[in-house]
Amino acid sequence: MTDPRDDELDDFLRETMEAGMQPNELGAIAASLPPLAPSLGLRGRLMQSTASGRLARFAVRGAALLDLGAAEAAALLDAVDRPSSWGPGPGPGIALFHVAGGPAVRGAITGFVRIERGQAFPSHRHLGSEAVLVVQGALRDDTSGAVVRTGDVARMPAGSEHALSVVPGPALVYLAVVADGVDIGGLVLRPDDGRL
């Protein structure tokens, strides 16, 4: 189980079963309770959260990485689900969605990277620092073995080198801000490169 509250739930179920109650009886008890209307504040927050795109929860962190406002970052995150946003990437099963960031990231390559299940981003060297926010799936840094999951931010210093693979599950999508550029097997790409 991956939810941080699962340990609490497991303890609760164990204690309930030790007291002689079966887990299916909990459902019957819950169903017998009278419905309770949510408070207006809770209802409003719930409705607002569902009105946003599926990746809206990353807007604040994405905005910080891109030096944009949260509304601009939310609009970019919404565009991740549009096939027309994506172009070819540096290998099979890799697509790129370039975006413009704010003044603080003018000297960086900024955008989203999508890597399909079973694929990998080839070994590359960072000419400047890199910051990555995973918004879907998980990646494994093939050099360090570190796993970066949805919602995590990973940072790599200038001069670092690694390859990335997709952890089993959905396709990997991450926002990358790469200062100064990247060298992929001798192909050097810089922020002002017309091939991007």
C-alpha cells in the first residue's frame, strides 16, 4: 500500500477484527448512518478542485520552476493532455513540449518531456543545472538508482551525467528546466537552438 495513511488503516482494521468485527460489517455501519451535507467551505473547495485540470495541483511548483504566475503554469499543465502540444524528442517513445518561462529562466531549456512505458531518455550531460518536476508516473535515474515519483522535484548540478528510465506504470511526464543546455551523445542543444 502506498498511501501514507494505509498504516493507520491497517491498524484500525486489525483492531476492529481483534474486537470481533469483520471488515464488511464496517460498510454496513457506514451505510446505515444518515447522510451528512458537507459544509459550504468544503463543498466550495471540492468544486474548485474538480474545475481545474488533472495536473492543476502542480501549478504552484511548476510556476516556481518556470518563473511564471500560477494561472500561466496551470494553463501549460492543461495543455499537456493535448496531443497537438507535443513534438518529436531525442529518441523512440520520447516527445517534447517546449514552453516559455519567465525572466529567471531565459537562459534555460524549458518544457515538458513525455517518455512512454518501456522507453528511456538516453545518457546525457547537463551543461548547467537541471530541475525536474514529475507530474505523471515515475523515473529512475540509471546512474544513481534514485526513483523520482509524481510530485517530486529532482535537481542535478552542472556537469552531471545520467540516463533516465520509466518506472513500470503510466507514461512518464515531467517539467524540465535545464540551464545552458544539454549534451546528448555529442549532440549539444542550447536554449536558443532552432532544433528545439
